[in-house]
Amino acid sequence: MSRRGRVTVGVLVGVFILFTLLGWGIDAYTDYLWFNEVDKTSVYSGVLLTRLMLFLVIGAVMALIVGGNLYLAYRLRPLLRPHSAEQATLERYRMVLAPRLGLWITVLSVIIGFFAGLSAQGRWSDWMLFRNSQSFGQKDPQFNVDIGFYIFDYPLLRYLLGVGFTAVVLSVLGSLAVHYIFGGVRLQGVGDRMTTAARAHLTSLVAVFVLLKAVAYVLDQRALLLEQHVSPGLYGAGYTDVHALLPAKEILAYISIVVAVAIIVFSNAVMRNLVWPGVSLALLAISAVAIGGIYPLAVQNFQVKPSLSDKERPYIERSISATRAAFGLTDTEVSEYKPTNTNPPADLPDDTSAQNVRLIDPQLVSQAFTQSQQSRGFYDFGEKLDVDRYTIDGKTQDYVVGAREINDEKLSAQQRNWLNRHTVYTHGYGLVAAPANKVCGGTGLPYFVSGFLGDSQTNTCSAPSDELEADQPRIYFGEQSTEYAIVGQADKSKNVEFDRPQEQNKDESVNYTYEGAGGVPIGSFFRRMVFAIKNTESNFLLSDAVNEKSRLMYIRTPRERVEKVAPFLTIDGDPYPAVIGGRITWILDGYTTAQTYPYAQKINLATETRDELTGTGSFALARDDVNYMRNSVKATVDAYDGTVKLYQFDDQDPVLKAWNQAFGGDLVIPKAQIPADLATHFRYPADMFKVQRNLLTKFHVTNPQTFFNGDDFWQVPNAPDQPQTGVKQPPFYLNVKLPEQDGTTFQLTSGVTPANRENMAALISASYDDGKPKIEVLELPDQSVSAGPIQVHRLMVNNANISQQLFGLNRNGQATVLYGNLISLPLKNDILYVEPVYVKSTQANAPPLLQKVLMSYGDGSDVVLENNLTDGLKALAALGKSGNNNSGTTTPPTTTQPNTPPGQLNPGLAAAAADVDKAIENLRTAQKAGDFAAQGQALKELDEAMTRFQQAQTAGAGPSAAPSGAPSAPPSTPPSAAPSATAGG
């Protein structure tokens, strides 16, 4: 290459390195400024220094080991080499390498060390946990070793062992190449094929490799407790592992040590050749196959399989106990719940729990919130709202709440210029709330009690005054805050941030200037230049909107802020806002997890937490495989200044203690210092509950034999209105009193059904009792047959009179019927089922409106469709008094919801409708009698009757001519219903 070419390449490489280092430097500097803003620089420095230390140490060790062996191989080269064609060929390589051998070895070692360091710096979490390990106070049942060894020590030891293997293998390959090039190893010529020095060097490296293999066998023994071995499909060491594999690995470890010694002795002191070392390695391989493979296989096939349940019984028991301990299920309270299958009680309307059932569906009413409370087209409440509880006038009840934020995607083309997006439309305004069990008159809209932009008295669907008033209603940090914002003004009389519309003139706006401490000051030219480069935006330097008092807000969503402050936490997918101390505060649940809890079942977080709401207002968790999980942290993010606080919630979690100690001991605020008004808004986290609920479908069984048989397993039902989609029904928040409970509690509840069946098996609820998590299971007797969510929905919508009303809500195809989440509420005598019915007009941007409430009691034969919860409870009680089951009563339609007048059925359609009614009655009778065979036959008859009814309906004049009084739904959903949305709150 010419001199000019070399200069050009050098300049290009230099420019590339410069820009790479500049990018890294700017990212590191802006990260530091962000951590300094939230007063969490200990996290930044702790992680950065740990990464740097691991990069340097592991990289240097790897480089020194490999480079040292390469240099040693060169120093051990023979001074005299025999003449041969092979050596003549290699001479040209020696002439190239020898003059600059030190440089070549250094460059190669640095490259290897660099990549080893890159791999090592990603292990910063393993190192921090290792350095700050804690005792679990529990020992594994096999080796009697504290659980902390597996959580804190084992992952790093396994990684270091891998580093050792890599270093030795690279050293062997590199040294062999150097020995060959410089004549220490020869393939041609007279005499030995390997010099004494080369043989001693290479065999010593092989001996080290075998010694590392001995260490690996020891760690493999511990690894058996972390792998899936126990039948049926459980984790941990089973009978074969304990009685065959564990002894085999111990024997192989001793054999490896003997082989390592034999390799060194026989190749250098006794025989001085490679025959016996080769034989030793072959014997080790044969022993590994025979002792570690064939023998355990024989034990499994000839001892274990013939009596599998007896052999695996103690190990199944270990896995059950470990799984329940690892996921916080040990103290689960199980009570028997016996539905009486009686008529609805007369005092049902007076039941406090029944009155507190939530009707406002957090997902379906988001659009209604937006249209009723936005005042500007760019306001948004997100895809799903949240459920919380507040005490107002001495009464505690559920509220559906949403933060009014600015959605940048909804800004008009004129509003989407840089100045407006980043300096004008910077924040949202107000927390909007509505009682969860109340609607506004006959409109179907929620009844709003807070978050008003103007005079609420002008709106009949709002309370006279703000009942959840926030002294600081502005939201600079929220779920919609995906853009950076520049706030603050040098001229205090110049307000440019859009705050809210004026009360008197809605066309005018009230502007505001940020006065808080949130954001990074960017008044200096240097910082503006840094952020101009980072965001590739020259306006940081050129725009007058950026002044000496400006502050830059970035990384603004609550979830991102907590994840950055606490990178060791897994954050729940559903943050929720609350008014605490007059300020809007985001509350988030943080989980500590681990993958190495012995004998515990391993689950995938993304799979176990996925349900109908995932991705629509609820974040999907990462696809992490874990076998230990604790809701150890309650995190808060102030919506005005972005302050992040981490509160210790599980004060017994060793993993959290280790992390807190790793970051100086004051990263997490002790549980005793949690403010009382904040603690009143803590709720059981949804993702944690989903994991525990799914595990309880199997691990509620504590008897090993019953677990092995698998005849008492449960399953989480699919969404009742769309079971064919295969997505799970979400759990639901309720402020109720369940049987066996002492008082009303805000809890998360879900029903489960027997495996591969649809009737109800149990109801699982989770709540906080004196600040501690509590899980309760109401288990129905095996001999009882209570309808499950899918069956209840099917029975309710297929009732002849009910389906008539549901068809009427269709408005001759001008509207769509949507169902909210079916709530199953166990009361003293039986289960109350409540399902809100929403109607969404086909007109553009029309929000779903709550029009009816489907309610059923007991086995699903008592069904009513009413305008509100109170009327529904009264109607059910009236059915109980009259003893008139399956009547499908309903109140007349409200004036705000016109229905199609009922017409006359043609003879074929009338006969089909009668068959449907008869099939439903047969199903009800079979359920009450507990006759499974008759129940299956009745379901088959119902499906056939519905098919005949649909065929008769299709044979008519089309939808416009179809009589409104005809049943209109197949067993799963009315024909007028599009794929519906449900929410679990």
C-alpha cells in the first residue's frame, strides 16, 4: 500500500474511533446528568464501575493467560530444527513473525481480552450479587446448602468456570500453532514429533483442562437441582439423579483428578510420550459415557419406570414445597366453598359486596373518558384505565381513574413542529376519576368526580365539585410522555406552555411556566451542544425557546424511569396513578427474580402474565425464565417533578437486601418509612397474581401421589365472550368481602376451572392483610357442578328473552355489542355473576356506552338484563321470591337506547327458538342434578338447536327483516357482537 493509502486508511480509522468514542462519551455524560437529576448517581457509578472493573480484570486475565502461553511456546522453541520440506515451507512464516513476534502476540492477546471483557461486563449483576450475598435461612433438601449459594454464588462460579475453559482451549490451540511454526511440533522428518519442552507445555494445559472438568462435575451436581428431571415435568434432582447421576459425577470428578495427574506424570516423568496420556483421556471419556450415561439410563428404565410414582414421590414433594416457597405460595389459605344452588336470596340488593361490584370496564370506557373529558383533540387517557379505591365522605369504594395526558400522535400537522412538540405541549392536566359501580343516568357514560378542566356543574354527568382534588394537577411525567420536553423561562412573564383551556372561552388557553425541580438544566452552551449532538437537533443551539433557565426532561415515562433507577427489578406491566398528598403520583410494582432456586418450577414471565389485556394498556413482560419471584418493591414517580422513590415492601427478601447493599445500603427506603396515605393505595400487583394463580392451578395439590396422577389440576379459563381466541380471562379488582373474610378488602380475584372442563373449580383472591400479601382459595367440592365463566356467559346470552334484548341493542346493525369482563363474586350461598354490556355505535369515533348489565346467580338459570346494578340485584331477588327460574327478566329499554320493535316469528324460526329454550332448560336441570352425562348431552343439544336457529334466521329476509324478539346468539356470543374487549382492571 502506498504512503497516501496508508494515511487515508489511518485517517478513516481515526475518524471512526473518534465518533464512536464521542457517542459513548455523550451517552455516558447525559446518563450521568439524568441520574443526578433523580439523585441516584450511586446506581450509575456502581454499575459503570462494576462493568469497567469486570471488563478490565477478565479481559486482562484472558489476555495474560493466552499471551503468556503463546510467548512461552515461543521461548520453548528448539534452537536446531531438522531439515525437511515442511520446515522449509514454515520458514517464510517464521521470517514474518519472528522480528515482531511480541507485537503479534500483544495484538492477538488484546483482541481476545477485549472480547472476553465485553462478555464479562455483561455479568455485572452476577458479580454484585456474589459480592453482597445474603443467607436465605433455608437449605436445599439434597446437599443441605443454604439457598443463597444457588442464588448468589452459583451463577458467577459457573461463568468463571466457562472463562477458565475458554482460556485453556485458546491457549492450547495458540500454543500448538506456535510450537508447530517454530518446530516444537513436527509432522515430517526424523526423530520425535514433539520436543520435550513442547510436550510438557501442551500436556500441562490439557491437564489443567481436565482439572477444570473435575470442578465442572462438582458444579454439575448442584446443577441437577436446577434442571427439569423429576417426573412428571418438575424441576430438581429425581430418583435417578440422586441414586445414579450424583454418585457418577462424584466418581468422574475423582477420575478427572487422577487423569490430570497421570497426563503430567506419564508424559513427562515416566514414559515421556503421549500414549498413556491419550489412554487416560480415552478412559475418562469411556467412564463419562458408562458411569454418567449408561448406568443412570439403566437405573431409570429398570428401577424407576416400573414403579415411577413411588420412586419419585419424595422428589415430587420437594418440588412442590420449593415452588410454593419460591413464589410466595406457602401460606396460601384454602377453604371449602359449597354453593347451595338455591334461588337468589331476598336480601341480595342489601349485600354490600354485591353493591360494590365494578361495572365501569377500565378498557372499554377509555374512549368515553377521552371524549367527555378531553376538551382538546390531543388529550388522551391511554388504551386502558386503572382501578383504585378512595375514601370520600367516610365511604371507601372503587374508582376507575385515568391521567389526562397529551398524546403527541394526536397533535395536528400544524402542531407537530419542533417548537410546539417540545416547548408548548409539554404536559397533561388532571386525574379523572369515576365511581366503578355508577353510570350517569341513562347516557351510559361514567359519572366523573375529579379532574375537571372547567365548571363541572354545567355537566350533568359530573359531580358538583372535584372530590379527588390535586393541588398540583400537571403531569410532566406519564405513560404518554415519550418525547423530551424543554421547560422553564428566564422571563417569568412569558408563559408558553399550554396548560388547559380557559373556563369562559374554550377557544382560548391558559399557559404556564414550569416551576419544579424536574429535568436537567441546559442553560450553558456546553450542555446545549451536548444535547444537540445527542438528539441531532440544532434548535438546542439556535432556538430562542432554549434559555439560561431551561430544563430538559427526558426518559419521562414512569416505567422507564424506575427501570433505569433500579435495573435489577422487573416492573409490573400496569402502572397506575393516584392522588397522594395533593400530588399525582404513579405507583409501580417491582419484582426481584432469580433463575437458580433449587427444585422450584421454572416459568416464563411473558407467557404466564399474558392475557386478554396484554398489549392494550398493559405492558408485556420480557421473556425471562425465572423460578423465584417476590413483589419486593413499591416504586413511585411524581408526575410533576419526576422524583423516583423505591420503597421496601418485602422486608424479608434476601435478593432485595443484596441489591440494596450493593448500591450503598440506602437505595431502597425501609418499609417502616412508607407514608400512610401512600400505603392506602397499594394494591396486589396483577402480574404477580397471574403467575401465582397459574402455578396454583397445579401446585394447590400438595399430595405427591395426587400430583403425579394429575387428576385434580385446574386451568385459567379463556375470555368468556371470546373463548375461541385462546387468550386468558384477566383477573379483576374488587372492594368486597368474600366468604371466610372478616371484612371488606380491596383484592384481585379470578376464577379457575378443572383442567379441560368449563365448570367452576375454585376462586382465587389476593390482597394485603396488615401490609403483607395474602392469598386465599375458595375451593368448590369435586362433586358440585357450578357453572364456570364461559358457561355462564353462554347461558346468559342464549336465554331467549335475554337474546331478544341483546339483539335489540344492535339497532338493526347500526351498533356493536361489547362485553366487559365477567365478574364472579362468591357470596354466602352462591356465586353472583355480573357482566356489563356496552354498545358502540358504528358512527365514527363513537365511544362504547354502558347500556345494560347481565346478571346471573348460582347455576346460571336465574338471569336478568337490567339498566344498572341496583335494578339487577332487585330483579334477581324478585326471581328468588317467586321461584321463577330462567325467566330472563328485563326492564323496559331506556329512552336513550332505542330498540327495534319486536316482530312476529315465522313458524320455522319459532320452532328453532323453542328448541333452544328446551335445550337450555335441560342443561339447567342436568347441572342441578350433578349428572355429567346428561350435562354433556344437553350441551350437545343446545349447540345443535342454536345451529338450527341460525339456519332458520339466515333463511329469512336478512338482518333487517329478522325479528327482534328472536334469540340471536350462538353458544359463545350474539351475532351482533364484534370481537369484544374486556378488562380486568
